[in-house]
Amino acid sequence: MIKKEELKLTQNWDKTFPKSDKVYHCKVTFVNRYGITLAADMYYPKDTEGKLPAIAVCGPFGAVKEQCSGLYAQTMAERGFLTIAFDPSFTGESGGNVRYMASPDINTEDFMAAVDFLSLCDKVDPQRIGIIGICGWGGMALNTAALDTRIKATVASTMYDMTRVNAKGYFDGEDSEDARYQKRAAMCAQRLADLKAGEYKLGGGVVDPLPEDAPYFVKDYYDYYKTNRGYHARSLNSNGGWNIIGCESFINQPILKYTNEIRSAVLVMHGDKAHSCYFGKDAYADMVKDCKYTENKRLLIIPGASHTDLYDGGGKDAIPFDELESFFTEYLK
């Protein structure tokens, strides 16, 4: 029998964005195939009848559902969709006894478990389900779309390929056997250090205080995670970060191997000022290469937008919600 863990869910509104009076909101839980109970916020529009198209949202990597995934979910609910924003395994309000770990397999399963939940929800049309992945969860969303044939439409927003950046470094600057060997050796040494200490050492979230000579993308992250704009007490990036060994298996496990076999619709969107834009451009190029189903694939580059501008709009309405509504309306019809 599948059993749910007992989770402690915050019932008061503790999001980084204001509550909408156009939608209903409630907390829900569901279980993935590893027996981990996931916590989610559900949003759905008021004054609607019948079964609704639905969207599951997650990300960024190291964020929680009270941050930008919740903003995406609430905004899309205002536009007629039933949505859930969920915390991945081992993070936020979701279960998993070991905290602050990540896994390409388990995190892909988290998305699939969200699709399970939506497929069985009596308010949802199970033939009209989509997903949105933000930042590192954009790569996870593409991997899930390649695996889960129930998904009819996928958006990858300001995406990272977490396996690529772990294995090769930023801009592939550490793409060598020696560099990967050193990473693996350091992880193996840390495993033993953690066992001796009796706890997992955290890698640290976004740097604080911010050095004057910090790179642009570090300043971009600081401006979101470490200020009133996006700080949240449960967010890994806002606080202590992942365990140092939390992403160890990403080094050996590329997640975008079969994206050119995705038959359903995909929209990859990125800001042209984002340090991560190359992830989106390359993922799109690989997805359409030798693909038989390119007519429903799209790359949207947003002028002037940084990486975190697509978290919350960046004060300039950078998130193209009209485009998202049009995309999901077309492919979840």
C-alpha cells in the first residue's frame, strides 16, 4: 500500500508574491514512486465549471514553491488553468528524511508524480496536462517530457542543464577528464567527512555578503534570493544551499539524451542577457536535430531579460505570460 508521510504544511500565506483574489488556493500532497510525499500549492480559477486543463510547475533549482514557481502557477490559474507548484523531494515542505539532496532520476520522477496527481484530480481533464520547469527544473521538464507521454505541452523557462553544468562547469570551462576526476575525488572525500561528522555539510547558498567584484550572474542571483524580492526562509539558495554531495550523481548522468524524440509541444524561453542563455539555445538545437516532430517546438528569446528576470519579471514584466497562455491554450485544447 502506498502511504503518505505526515508533512507539516504552513497554512498561512508566506509567498514572495501577493495573493490573487481571482483564484482559489489550497495545499495538497502526493506520493512519488519512491514513497516520498511531495507538498504542493494548488491554484484554480474562480467561477469555472467542468474539468480544467492543468499545469505542474517546479523550480528554480534550490528554490521553493513559495517563490517563482508559485508565481507562475498562480498567474496561469488566473488565466484559466488548474495549477500546482510543488517542492521537490528532500526540499521545502516535501518529504524525504535526508534533506537537501538532488537526483536526476528522483527529480524527474517528482514531475511524473505531479502528472499522476493531476491525472487523477477530479477537477482536471487528464488529456490536457502540461508542465513548466524553471532554471534547473527546465532541464528536468525536458527530460520528463521525453519520458512521460501524458504530457501534452512543456515550457522550459530560463533553463539550466544541471548535468552539463556539473560535469563541464559554466560555459563548459571544466570539460576535461582531469577536471571531472578532481570533482569526483572531492565528492568521495566529502562523503567520508560527512559520515565521520554525522551530518551532511552544506555547500552554501547564494554568496552573502556580495563581493564588489562578483560576476554579473552572481549579482543577479543575489538580487533575487537575498533581498525582499525573493528571499524565503525555506529556500536553499536563499540560505545554506544544497549538501556539498547533493548533486554528485549529476556529473555522470546527462538528462537531455532523448529530447529529440519528444512528440508533444515544447517552448524553450530565455532572456538574451541571461548568463544561462546558452543552455536554452543548445537544448532547443539538440531537441529539433533529427526530430520528426518540429512543428510544435519553439525557442523564444526575450530581449533585455536576465536569468532572474524570468523568475518574477524583474520589475519589468519580463515573463511573457501572454505567450504562455497562448501556448498552453493551443496545445492543451
